[in-house]
Amino acid sequence: MLLCLFGVAALGVACSSPASQAAGPPEWAYPSCIRNPAGEALDNVVPLNVPGSSVHFTAAQIARNSAAPDWFPREHSAQPAMLAESHSEKIACAYCHLPDGSGRPENAKLAGLPVGYIFTQVKALHAGLRQPGQAGWPPTVLMQQAIADLTDAQIVAAAEYFSGQRNASFVRVLEREYAPAHRVGCGIFIPAPGRPVSLQQRIIEMPIDAQRFEKRDPHTAYIAYVPKGSIERGRKLAGSGGDGRTQPCAACHGADLKSGPDLEGPPLAGRFATYLFRQLYGFQSGTRAGDTAQPMQAVVAQLTQSDMIDLAAYAASLKP
């Protein structure tokens, strides 16, 4: 279930339940985008660093999204030039997905995904068959703009590169009744002073160290706060299919959700919880559409948003 879904289903016809559609996209899964005020000058003199790296960048260099800061160039293979720098005003691929493909909660972790899967998703974005679950959500819109002019050869080169990178997880999934105080960043929550807030039926995922996150450090650690009991509920639902409400995940993603060469679905274990939830919601709402999405849409049609939270929490809690 979960994603015979995720990988082979990138496109498809809407088959969501009326109750789910009426609820609409949950705001917690699609934080708005609050950036620094336009025109604010950033320092281009003082060298900044991150723990464990001998590389330095200024604040202005880090903010320049047409070139990706690479803090640990020895931890990944040589990037195709067009990933590291766009040579235009568009965002460089590695700026959002990071040079090692580890990504961040507001976008996809590409490291270790099958080449064909990455290619199919980019083509779906090209064709308008993959849209944000919340209309106009900035991270997806920026992705659509960034890949608009890519050729098939460039997409293949990017897919081969990211597929070859090591899939490591930097997220811990913690079951809690309350989440720490936080504020909205750009498509993600950031820790903030204040009292804890009731988690209820939400996933609140954020970096532990906001400064490392803002510097685009690929070693940034994250915590996904999920409702109590959600990991075990997700494990049972993924394994059994919930007495016919959906299908077990293993057939497409493997018993450990790490997939494999003979399986159609991509690896899900250890990926960001909020990202996983958004994909499930996208299949159910029809914003991930097209022929290859239809199997996944059928799988998620009867799931509640609480079910999707449980599945995302379980998959994110697994080691890749």
C-alpha cells in the first residue's frame, strides 16, 4: 500500500474520498513561506562555517539560490555542473535538494531514489501532472520553475547523480502530546521561544539547530513530533492493509520499506515525515495525477488524514 504508490504512482486521476476532500489540505503540512524582507542586504565579507567542515561561505553566498553551497564536497561524487549552479536566475537543483541529495523536509530527499522514478517525477512536474496539495505552495512552485527548461538529457544526468548518493536519515521521530514552540520559516517550521503547543493530529517537523538549517548544512538534524501511538498504528496499517481499507506496502516497497531492484515503489524508509504525508495526501486529492499514479490513488482512497499521519510517522522512523 503506502506507495505502489509512491514510486510508480506519480501521476493519476483523482479518486479521493468525499470526507477527505471536504477537509482540504491541512495547514500544518503546508507551512507558508516567510522570507527575509526584500532588499535586505546580506553580508558578503564575514566567512561562515558549519561543524565538521573546513569550507567557508558568506551569508550572501548562502542566500544566492542559483549556486548551491557545498559544505562537504568529499562526501558525495562529483556533481554535474548544472546541479551545482544554474547559470541563470533560477534555483540550482542542489540548492534545495543539497549537493548530497539529502534534501530537507520542505522538499524531496533524492539520494538513493531510482533513476526512472526521479525522471518520471520531473516529467510529471513538466507536464503539470504533479501539483502541490495546497495550491501555490512555494516549495513546489519553485521546483516547477527550476526544472521548466531542463532537457531530457539533463534530467537523466541529475537523476543518475542523485540516485547514486547515499541515503542517510537525519530525522528522529518522537511521539509526543506536545511539540516545542515554533514559527513558520519557508515551507517548514523553525524552533522559536515560547511554551509547548498541543500536537493533536499533526506532524510538526523542524530542525534542531535553526542556524545550521539556514546555512543549508546537509548534516542538520531534525525531529518529527508525531501523535502518540502513531508509529505502531502505521506499522500495523502498512503490514496488514487495515482489514481491506488499503493494501500492504511490502509488495511495492519491500517489507522494510527500503524497496529493491525488483520492486516498483521507491524506498520510503527514513525519509521526512511531512514529505511522506504530503505525497499520500497528493495522491488522494488528485494533485499527483496521471496514468502511473492511478494504482496509488486507489490505495489511499479510503485512508483518513490520521491514517496518513500514522503511515508517514512509521516510514520516517525506519532506518534507510
